[in-house]
Amino acid sequence: MINNLIRKKLVNLMPYACARDLYSEGMFLDANENSFGSTVKIPYRNELNRYPDPYCLDLKKAILKYLNLPFLKLENIFVGSGSDEIIRLLINLFSNTDDEIIINEPTYGMYRVAADICGVGVKVVGLDDNFQLDVKELKQKITSNTKLVFCCSPNNPTGSLLRVEDIVDLCNVFKGFLVLDEAYVEFSSSGSMVGLLEKCSNLLILRTFSKAWGLAGLRIGYMIGNEEVVAYLNKIKLPYNVNSLSQSLGVRALENVKIMNEVISRILDERRWLEVELRKLGLEVFPSETNFLMVKVEGSGSDDLAKRIVKYLAEDEGIIVRDFSSKLGLKNCFRITVGTPKQNKLLIQSLTSIL
Ligand SMILES: Cc1ncc(COP(=O)(O)O)c(C=O)c1O
């Protein structure tokens, strides 16, 4: 029972009823769709005049098959317009105005932004020197007003993995929900923690089609976890949050896991090459389990060198990387997304010319 955890005003919310919630078969003259069809014909989907499936059933079935874990059911999956939508919905679902979330910095910026938009407090716990959770401090900071703790593994922007034991330990003591964002997990050597869901009923795992699947433009993310949470998310989401094309193309992508694995292996080859070349230039490169590298400009003596490099690359070379030097624990650091072989060579040439 999660009724005592979610926002008080939402417990008895009467959700919007989609036309297909009322009748799913027959001659549809109930949703003010265009009965003459769509004005654009495209492959994969010929019924664009109809509203999309509000619950993404075909896509959820394909996701379940891909995850291949017998203890999971369709009711354990929620699909959103990117995992960003799900982050926002979760904060919206759980947090009364006097509640708070905990984030482990440095981490993905949207957790804080979503909390700020929803008017919810944010407590920050710093990752330790190895970018691991500070479990002791987390436990101290959790109060009865802490509804959600956000963890990210592999973490953006550090590229590092969190320890499984720490996640289990936290789930065991925490009375709220631990959201584990695995946006980059397909790139990692250790694999997903989704198997923990069998034991940890307060763990919610976020995944996305935006990274390894190369489908950021479709905006598809999904959450795997507690079915009561999924049911509540279904009540508070926009009725048709994931469009028909994205749903169909998501299914198509999942039919071809091999293609994704091939792309991952090319990205990992490039990451290894880039890592070596960056080190040759005297840069410190943090170990990465993702499709990006966090790089530190060492022994510079000057605090704004990373910033200046990022600015030079953008303005003089047209190469855009991201400055993180002002973030907790990331002094003198910037982040590079692994590019194609040609892009990576250009980046190394440009860096060579300035360093
Ligand atoms: C850790 C992490 N989670 C979630 C997202 C957002 O993913 P989506 O495109 O599915 O909204 C990102 C995007 O950069 C990310 O880095």
C-alpha cells in the first residue's frame, strides 16, 4: 500500500477517461478524430488519425520480452515521453509541498529541476571520492518527509557505476522509493540492477531509448517497478503521453537488439581510443561505463582552464563539449560524448593544438 506515501491530494484523484478506456472495439465515432484518415502516409503506422494507445501495450510487451525476467508483468512497466517525463511525474506523485527528494551530486541535472518546478525541496548528498554513494550520510539525511531518493548508475556526468550492495542496503532501510536511473546501463560492463526488483519492492528503475538505442528524438523512456506506483502514474500522466509513431518505432527497435549491440560495441571501441588519446595529451580521464568521458585538466594552477577549453572548442573549432567545472567534486572537469571516428579525431587534433 503506497497511499500513505503519495501526495495526499492524489489519493482519490478521478483520472481523465480516454475514449478507448470506455470502449476499445467498434466503429469509433466518439473521440472527434478524423474519420477520413490521416493526411500523411508513413510506414509502420497507418492510423495516425487515431489517438495512440494510452498505455503503450505493444511497446510494454516488447520491453518485457527484452528484459526477459519472469517475475515482471505488464503492470510493472510504465512508458513515458522520455525518462524525463517519468522523473517529473514521480516527483509530482509523491511530494506534498513540505516533502523533499534526495539527490547524490554530481548527478543528472533534471532531478533538481523537476523538483524545483514542482515546488519540492531538494537535499544534496555528495558522492565520495570514488563517486560512490555516501550511504551513512544518506541514512542520516532521510526523514519522514523524504519520499524519493534519486540514484544514477552509471552516473551522468561521472560515468561511474554505483555499488549494488549500497542500493540494496538503502532500499532495506528507506520507507520511501529509491529511483535508480539506468539511462546508460546498456553501455556498462556490469549490467542492469533490474533483477533486484524481485526483492526490493521500493526500487523503481528508469531506462531510456535515448542513449544506446539512438532514439532520443522519439522521446521514449520507461520505468520498471512497483505496480501500485505504475497504476498511480497512469492516473496522473497526460492521457496520450507517448505518440503512435514512437510506440511503433520503439517496438521495431526492440525487434533488433543485435543492431543496438553492434552500435554499442562501436561506441565502446571509440571510447577506448579516445581515452588513450586524451591521456596522451596529459588529461586525466575518469573510468567510464557510458558513451561519454569525464575529463580533468590536471595541474593547471588555474581554476578556469576547463571552462576556457570548452569555450575555445566551441567558438574556434565548432566542437561542443560540456563544462562541469563548477559542479560539486568536478573542479577542472569537462565531459565529452563519444563521437564517430572522424569526430573523435577532429576533437583530438583541436585539443592537441591548444594544450
Ligand atoms: C541520467 C539520465 N537520465 C535520464 C536522461 C533523460 O533521458 P530521456 O531522453 O529518456 O528523457 C538523461 C539524458 O541525458 C540522463 O543523462
